[in-house]
Amino acid sequence: MLKIGIIGAGNIAKTFIEAVIKGNVNVTLEAIASRDILKAIEYKNLYSFKKAYGSYQDLYNDFEVDLIYVATPHSFHYEQMLQIIDHNKHVICEKPFTLNSKQAEEVFKKAKEKNLFVMEALWTRFLPTIKELKELINKGIIGEIEKVEANFCFKTNLDQNHRLRNLNLGGGALLDLGVYTITFANIFLGKPESISSKVVMDEQTGVDIDEEIVFKYKDNKLAILNSSIIKDMPSVGTIYGEKGYVLVENFHQTELAKIYNYNNEIIGSIEHPHSVNGFEYEILSAIDSIEKGRIEDPHIPHSETIKILKQMDDIRQSWNLIYPQE
Ligand SMILES: NC(=O)c1ccc[n+]([C@@H]2O[C@H](COP(=O)([O-])OP(=O)(O)OC[C@H]3O[C@@H](n4cnc5c(N)ncnc54)[C@H](OP(=O)(O)O)[C@@H]3O)[C@@H](O)[C@H]2O)c1
């Protein structure tokens, strides 16, 4: 049975652990590492890890751990993954995988040399509702896709030090939320021919806080993508085809997609309630891939992670948004 370690005893680590425990995933929760040993011990006791470490390095040095889940802010992912791979362990890393495509290419190259599995935990790609919808659209349920819209926007009241507003931690709406809207467009329309955008930058922190991104494709197809940490919008993905349209509720973590014709009559729906919280699908898939000896997961091949990061690189370049680690 694979033995998992986690770095970063924070918010998303809890969601991951809950999916492992309640989803009866066939792995051992071997060790949790935090910069603060007390926090690590708290997680160990709460979730029955075998060990708690007060430094990430101690976890890397644990010979018993096979796989590490990286649950830290974006700006640390690159260095941490390189160290983990140096210690011959497989990696599942939270989104966005790295700050830019160049960093991702280096991580994947190193993992390939060592024959280790590495995956970006972009859970949307693993959701059964998204997978079934893609199949139905390929079969022509709404005809040829003409336009995609996706909004992932919420009003935050975060202090300037929160990771979303902190340039040093890879803050901003694009890398945190835009990664999902861009992924949604790529799943259904592929790579755009050109990209344009409008952005609001936070003058105090230097991060992007509100943006509309437009992808243009051949045959006049468009994707309109909103991400924001200062405004609320419903988190909906909409796919418009020649014969009808699909509303994907909470598209990045969806359990329900409704298919309509242009008389606004429902002509179908896809519903897959999560068995736990939606993280179970990506975790099960990663474990299956590792057990089969793969170094990448078929739901999110390395090339897809790089492709999305390149699009975000281009968008950030047009905004002159550079992170200190770049
Ligand atoms: N898939 C999803 O739906 C989803 C949702 C939310 C976030 N995420 C991703 O998960 C990652 C972590 O997000 P989060 O919301 O869990 O973040 P968070 O709670 O703010 O931070 C996670 C942990 O990172 C560690 N950390 C290490 N160095 C740090 C530093 N200098 N400043 C702050 N924290 C530091 C801390 O753990 P220790 O103190 O224990 O060392 C912290 O508890 C991000 O990349 C984010 O994009 C994914």
C-alpha cells in the first residue's frame, strides 16, 4: 500500500485528507509536515497520521514515504517538488502547478529522468460530470461548440498578507481562479489562437484582482473567462453550441450539468454527486497511475499542465505581472 506524506498543514490539506479517509482510498497516511511541529502534531492526532514532522525536510528524508502531496502556496511548489523528486518520491501538487511554464518543464524533466510520477491536482479534469459532458458534446448533443463562458469570482475581504494578495506567495486571481476558467475553455475548445484581456491590478500589493480574458479560436469561436477576488459572480460554466447549451453549475467542482435547447427546454442532465468532496477522483486516479507504473496521469498529462501555464504566462506578460521568484 502506498504511503503518503503531506507538506503544509493548511486549508486544502484538510480537504485532501478528508477525501482519503472518507473515500476509503487504499493508502496509508504516513506523515504530515508543517513548519510548526505543534500544528503537525495536531493534524497527526486529528487524522491518525503515523508521524508528524516540524520541517518539510524531515518528511523528504523519511524513507518510508512513497508519495508527497504539496499543499503549500503556489510560489513554493517549484522548489519543493524539485527537492521531493531529489528524494525519489512521487508528487501530487496543488494547482497552479508552478508559477510559470518554464518551472513546470524543469520539474517534469527531472521526474522523467528519475521515472517518478508527478501530477498537478487540478481536480476539475477528473470529475465524472465533466468527463461525461465532454463525451456527450463530442457525440453532438448541442452540435458544434460556438462559445464558452466561465466565471470564477468571489468578493474577498482578505488582509494584504493573505496568499491571494501577496505577490511573494504567487497571489492574484489568475493563478488561483483563472487556472480553472482557462482549463474549462481548453477542455471544451482546446488551445486558443489568440488571447486578449482586461485586468484590474491592486496598486498596493501588485497582484491582479479582477480580469476578463477572451480566447479567440478559428471559425469565430470565443471563450469569455472572468476571474476575480473583488467581485461576486455565480461560478457557472456555459457551453453554447449550434443546437443548444449546457449550464455547468460550480463548474470547477461540478456535480451537475443541465443541457438545454434554444427554446430553454431541458433536453438532458448529467449528475454525479461526489462520494466525499470531489477530491477522491483525482486521488484515486493518481494512485492507480502510480500502481501501473505511469509517470503521468492520463487525465492531466504533463503537456496539459504546461499548455495552461503557457497561456497564463502570455496573459501575465501582457500585464507586466512578474513574481519575485521569476
Ligand atoms: N484544489 C482546490 O480546490 C484548492 C483550493 C484551495 C487552495 N488550493 C491550492 O492549494 C495551495 C495551498 O492553498 P491553501 O488555501 O491551503 O493555503 P494556506 O492554507 O494559506 O497555506 C497552506 C499551508 O502552506 C504552508 N506554508 C508554507 N510556507 C508558507 C508561507 N511562507 N506562508 C504561508 N503558508 C506557508 C503552511 O503550512 P505549515 O504552516 O503547516 O507549514 C500553510 O498552512 C495553493 O497552491 C492553492 O492554489 C487548491
